[in-house]
Amino acid sequence: MRIALDAMGGDDAPREVVAGSILAVQAHPEIEVVLVGDPDLIQRSMDELVPELAPDQTNRIEKRLTIESASQVIRMHEPPVEALRRSPDSSIARAVALVGTGRAEAVVTAGNTGAAVAATHQALGRIKGIRRPGIAVVFPTTGPNPVVVIDVGATVKCQPIHLFHFGVMGDGFARTVLGAARPRVGLLNIGEEDEKGNELVRKTREFFSRSHLHFIGNIEGQEIFRGKCDVVVCEGFVGNVVLKVTEGMAEFATRYVKKLFAGDDSPASHRVQSGLSGATDFSSYGGAILLGVNGICIIGHGRSKRRALSNAITMAARYIQARVVEGIINDLRSTETKNSQTAKST
Amino acid sequence: MRIALDAMGGDDAPREVVAGSILAVQAHPEIEVVLVGDPDLIQRSMDELVPELAPDQTNRIEKRLTIESASQVIRMHEPPVEALRRSPDSSIARAVALVGTGRAEAVVTAGNTGAAVAATHQALGRIKGIRRPGIAVVFPTTGPNPVVVIDVGATVKCQPIHLFHFGVMGDGFARTVLGAARPRVGLLNIGEEDEKGNELVRKTREFFSRSHLHFIGNIEGQEIFRGKCDVVVCEGFVGNVVLKVTEGMAEFATRYVKKLFAGDDSPASHRVQSGLSGATDFSSYGGAILLGVNGICIIGHGRSKRRALSNAITMAARYIQARVVEGIINDLRSTETKNSQTAKST
């Protein structure tokens, strides 16, 4: 499997990105990575990092890491659409183009999220029938299964049909990737009752109620992490706030507990410190996937270090294997079939 | 100070509510509580709980706990306005009425939030100049000061002027209660840049930029807990999601760490378990305050136990002393003066 990696995206690019690609190909012999960006900077990072490996590994790994030149970089806070127009040879645009021409099967970036969404949208197009793309993030829960939240920021302002499409895409994702046989889909709202919330969620309920999806109604914020459903649907603005509040709380909780153990050198303290490192990575764990486009695009946190980037690359490989885009297309087809059958029978 | 307490509000009412009132008057000799609700049920809880006290305390405490009869109860999930119309003798309506007639200086409830907002709004009226009430919650941060988030659910759908008023009220609250000399006010958004977000936040920025408030611009979800500002302003729908996601994450983090210590009986383990009990109460800590109405209304979590209710009563007493309503009225007045001066000078 060949994965295009935006080597210039992220706060610690290209060094941590290159390091992440080395970790990923080391752990997964089936993965090849195309590092897209400034060839000199990428080569310099590789020259520094590769000699750290065991000599017998070097050759095997270098063969699976290739460099694709891109002369421009889109910075974190540039306005996405404008930046893409100004920088046609940007690393993110070039990386996405590799997927468009079939030279890679997925793209991974820890750079400007808006630019990644816009570049993928422009180059690969939307899945037929989907009006707006959505970014999906997988969260752990206290239940046996994780939960996917969609959209966390691709479509800031939504109409009911957009939220409904997020539900269809989340359903396809939960089936193909999370192995849920009949995903329970919930709508993020501020109360359990039907009449709660704003006009958007009230109207969206009607779409879900008439669909073939296993819609379980409203989900409140505190229930996301309780494993009450497999898919949580929300508008991009709200989902992005959820994602970031989760990150902030994980950070807060980590500091809180670490303070309890300040200066403590006991085995219990060590266990908690290392356990918490896992919890802190919670939100930057791997990355988010852009759904609704004709291809796989994984978006990592801007602060991603090598381990998070390696996870994002591995995630991309898993989604390629799970055929997540085809899963959504099939789900959408059966939605259309069932809806037209319902329309005929009524 | 006399505080009206909705003795029938909350999942464990009236027992935990009565217990909370006993804790509060025990700890604070200046507090008197009027327990509003079914007199028989309240008396039964008191008969059970008061004998647990030391004999010399019993008399002193019973004198500061009085009962006010109310024959109806509004349940957690009843539609607020309809329920208030149907139940004119509800405990929440009667408790608020005590403030309206000057027999109490604040009301505290752990019952139906919507009913508390509507009852207070109807009986006490809005502060002149404020268009919509907002619920404010104080969160701890990793910085030296806490942060107040407003609105967490009173006004689900907002216009820019409503958000601006939340900022003015948050500013008054932070000055009078949190002791911030010049509160930094931030607008919850999904990016740092001016052009980010939806139309509501973009238009609200203009109000803040032209005001006398110390507006620091956009605040992202992860920054709420970092002490970057003293007041975070958001629409009720979004704020309610923030509140509940915070609660859900606190719950998740607590379980996560407790699992790390399962079966561990070391001192470190005990320290963490008791430390975490504090962290779990995080979101139910005391309660939220309804701002924008002519009086003090504290809204506790429906799941509040005696300690949380006692905290909510103590909080009400602190806000009475801080003259929080007057603080907001003064803030609003100076906003109007400065705005009219600005209007004249331009």
C-alpha cells in the first residue's frame, strides 16, 4: 500500500513527519510512504534519522520511503482556499494529487486542516449523492466499543440534509472500520426529548426517523464517552468545539493527576504517569478522516509528534484495507433504494 | 441571609436536598434556608437527618431551617413553560416567588433547568437592557484563576446582541465574584483568526470590538481550561454541549485512572482515589447561576448529592454578599454611557 504523506505539514515538520514515516514502515512491511515536500529538508531529516536504525533495517526501510518534490508550504493559519490558489505546488496539493492520479491510495497530513479539506475536495471530488464532506474522529468510551463523531469541522454551517449525510457516512464508517453490525446513530443535542434543541437538530430528526439507519435519537454531550451509540452526528462548528474541549479536558485531567503525584517516585506513580501519557494522546491519537470525498484523507493534529504520525499512517493503511469509501458508497446506495421504495409504497 | 431552596428538585429530592441544607447551615451560621415543597416529605427527611447531629447543634440548626408548602412538583423532563402553567403551586415557582416578595434573597434548585429559568424570568423579570438571560458556570483552569463560561443553556438560539450581553454579564460576574480587576473576555470559536467560525460569531466580534470590555478575541475549546481568559462567551446550544462534554470527560478520565489502580491498596492509590472524587464533582461543583434576571438563581445538577447542594447554597450566599446583580447593572450602565460617548464623538 502506498500512502502520500505531507512532509511539510505540522508544527514539527518535516523532522517529526519523517520520523513518523520511518516508525510506520518499520512496523508494517506492507506500507510504502511517499514523502511530499522540500526534497533537501526531507533528505536531511532522513540522513539524521536513518543511521539510528540497525544497519540491516536501513536498506529495507529506505526502499519503502520515496521523496516527491513540492516547492511550497501552506502554513497553519493561512486561509485555505486562497492559499491553495496562491501555492499550486504546495506539499498538501501535491500529496493529494498523488491519490488523484492513482500513485497513492491515501493521503496523510498534520498541516492546515482547511487546506487539506479544500485540496482533497477539489482534486478528488465528492462522493456522488453527498452534499458536504465531514471530518470523523474516533473516541474511546467507557463501554466496550469506540464511538465516531462526525463532523468535527469540515462543514461549519449545516443544513439538515448535511447532518443526515454525516449519519450515513458515519454508519458506513462504523460498519467497515469499527466492525459494528448495525451502528446506532445518535444526534448531538442538549436534551433527550424530541422537542429539545435548535431548529437544525429538530429538522434533522425527521430525516433520520424516515431513514433505514438505526437512529436512536438525541445524544447529550456527557453520553458521547459512555458507548451509548456508535455514531454521533453534529454540525461542524459544534463538533469542532467538542473535539477541542475533549482535548482541553484531557490536558487538564492529566495535569491534575500529575500534580497529585508530584515528587512521588513509587511504582504506582510511575504506572499513572505512563498510563496518562496514553490518555494525553487521546485526541491526537492517529488522526481524523475526511469522509464524503472520493479517497482517503487522514488529518492529524498540528502538534503531532512521530508516534501520532506513525499512527495516522497506520490508520490510513487500515482504512484502505477496510475499503471505507466503498462502504459509504454502498450505504448511500441502499439509503437511496430504501428511500425510493418508501416513496413508492406511500 | 435567607435562601429559598426548591426541596423537590433533583434526582434524590427531597432527602439529599434537605441533607444539603443541613450541611450548609451547619457550616455557615449566617445562612437561613427556606425549604419549599411537600411539607410532610420534607419533615420526614428532617426527622431522619437531624437526630444524626450532635444534640447541642439540633436546636440551633432547626431554627434556621423553615418549611414553605408547595403542593406540586415539576419533573425533570417536563416542557418548562407548559409545566409552569399547569402547576402554579410547584416548588420551583413558590421558591422563586419568595425572592420576588423579598422573603428570600436567592433561590437554589437542582430541578428542571428550563423550568427554573422560565419561573425566574417570569417572576423576577429581566435586568433592564438585557435581552436574554444566560446561565454562567465557573470552571477551574490550569492557570491561577478560574474561568466563567456563559451561556450554557438558557438561550439556545442567539443573536449577536445576546452574546454581547452575555459578555457584559460575564464581565460583571468576574469582577464581583471572581475578583478579576479587568476581566479578559473571549468568544468561543473554532479557530484563532478573525474570519473563522459562523456568521453569529463573526457578527458578535464587531459588538465586542466596539465595546469598553477587555475583549481578547476568539477562544478555542481546548483553551477554556488554560486560564487564557476570565470570561468565555457562547450560544446556549454550544455552551450546553461544552458543559456536558466536560462532565463526560471528567467521568471518563476518572474511570480511566481508577482502572490503572484497580486492586491497589497503596497510599498513592488512596491519594489518587480521593483526589479524583474532587475532580468528578468538577462539573456538579456547586451549581450554575442564571444571569440577566433581577435576582439570584442557582441551578444545580439534577444528580446533585448533599455536598453539591450545600455548595450551591453557599454559592448563593456568596453571590448575595458580592451583590452580583448590582455589579451587572453597573457594568451595563457604564457600557451604555461609553457607547453613547463613542457615538457622540464619532
